[in-house]
Amino acid sequence: MKTTNLDSSKAFTFVDVLVGISLMLIIFISIFGVFQLASKVIALSKNKITASSVANEEIEKIRNLAYSSVGIIGGVLPTASGTLASTSTVNLNNTAYFIERKIEYISDEADGTGAEDSCDLDYKRVEIVVSWPGRFSGNVKMVTDISAQSKDEELSSCQAQP
């Protein structure tokens, strides 16, 4: 009968196999973590870029309105009264973006105050906040100032404000 001798230097031991599997597991878990982080960053960036575009579009719409129309429907001082809804929703890229508008009068001391100034409501500050829900929720905020084209337009806006 013939016996074979196995050379132990050519075979893997159980410990060698466990160490190899552990190292491979650590590498694959690391790669998965990087992939997951990259997916989150991409989704968040996509939503932020879209929300910035929506906010910028809202600002441009408001800049093209007549000064007397720039305001919130039913607004009471310090909120400017006008033709815009305070909130709305737009759906883009299968995501709902909520738009919040805040438009307030600002009294600037540069042209005087009180008796020195015929209208203390000097210009309007427009704040647009666009937010989105979901796993990677967030918001984008943009602010701009809108002023009247003339002193007469400022005075008529001042007198029309409830």
C-alpha cells in the first residue's frame, strides 16, 4: 500500500483562510461605504442645484413684477401686500420642492426717518426658501432687495399698504 505525504507548506491552514476572508471583507465593506457616500453626495448636489435654480427663477419673476405687485396676498406690515402666494410647490425630477416667499418692507435711515422721510417704507426685502423632503432633505435660501423705480412709485406703494 502506498501512502502519500502532504507537504504542509503547500496547503492553507484554517487560520490563513480566516485571515484572508477577513481582509477581503474589510476591503469590500470599505468600497461599499465609499459608494454609499458618493451616492448621497450626488443626490444632495442634484437636489441643491435644482432648488437653487427654482429659487433663482422665483427671484427673477419677482424682479420683473411691478413694484406695487411685489408682496404677499393679504400681507400686513411689515409684510408687503401684493400678488404673490406665500407658499407653493413645484415637482421636478420626481421631487417636490416647497417654495416659501417672505417679502417685508425695510426702512432705511439713509434717506431720513420720521418727519424727514415722506415714506418710511423704503424698499422691499424678498426672501425665497426652497426646501425638499426625503432621505437627503435640505433647503436653499436666496435674498434680494427690490426698490421702487421712482419716489412717486415709493409713495404710492406706501399709501396703498394696509
